[in-house]
Amino acid sequence: MDTITTRRNLLCIGTTAAAYAAGASIVTGGIALASQAKGAAPVGVSPGFTHALAALAAAERVSARYQENVYEPTRLRWLAAKDAVPHVVIEPSPVWKMSPTFWSTDHPRAMALAKDLVEDNPRTSKRDDVIRARKLVAADRRRTRAVERVARASGIGAACDESDRLYGLMVEAEDAVCAYPAASLVDLEAKLALFLERDLAQNDGNIDLVLADTRRLLAQEGR
């Protein structure tokens, strides 16, 4: 994997780790089949590569359990609490022929117009629409602070951090599998199966790792 996209960067609505949970067990469970089909001796994956695959599977299980049991419930509670913080509606000025609910903290265009009115007019302005714009901007600031308090109380920040940490360990374990020097054609087959399962060939450097394995194994056979 090349890049870790954090939960915080995704506003805690990012992809779950569960999508990565099946790969290593699939690879280790069926790796001898191709060799047997060719008539070769049923040689298994080397102990070192088996350990790397097992470490990846373990990291994915831990991450997936955390996503399911802690992160996702916390995220849903946070979203529900955040959505429960009410928006504020300001009655429109007579000069604005808008919907009665247009001037709301829930309306991006209204907020943009209100901020422009506040910024473009002096603080001493007594214009009716400017006064209303100030009220709307102030209400939005108060609501933002309320949403931030809800986030702190929900524990979503800590949940995002732990999710990112576990995902990072999962990435490191997958990178270790990719970088592990294949000790045999069975190891190389296992690595290629993982690449196909997860589309890892697209990642920078992974094809070079496979080429290095292939050249080393060919050299060992005197080719």
C-alpha cells in the first residue's frame, strides 16, 4: 500500500478495514494447489513467508474487530449526536425575496451570502439585512462550537486515532509480505496470488520486488 488515508482526513467516514480481512487466509489456505496440478511435490510455503502472511492476517483481524466493535458504533453515535444539534433560521429581511427558511445555518449559500454581507459592511452598519447576516454568522459559530463539544464527548477523535494506528500496522504487515524475499516458487506463487487478490501490482515498487524474487530464484537454479 502506498498511502494511508486517515479517519480524520475522511471526517471519520472513511473506508473500513473489513475489506482487507480475507486475503491472507485465502492465500495460505490454497497455495499448494498449483504446484500439485503441475505434478510437482506438494511443497508448502516457507516458514518465514508463512509467518509474514500470518502476521498480516492477524493485523487485519484486529483492525476489523476494532472497526466493527468500537469505531463504527462510536462513529454512528457521533453522527447521531451531531445531527441532533439544531440549525438556526433567521427571519429574512424584507429586501430579500427568499424562502422563509433560506437564512439558515444549514444552507451553504445563505451562509456564504451572510459572511459576505458582514465582511463587506462596517460594524456600525444598521442595515436590516446586515444585522440579520451578523445574527446568522454568530449563530453558525455557536452551533460549530456545540458540534465540536459533541465530538469531544463522543470519543470519535480517539476512535479515529486508534483506527488509523491499526490500519497503519495492517499496511506495514502487508508491505512486509510484499517485500519478503521468496524462498521458492511456492513463495513466489503465494506473493503473486496476494498481488492479484488485492491488485497490489499497481503499487510502486511491487513489480520490482517480484522481478527480484524471480531473478534470485533463477540464479539459484543456475539460469
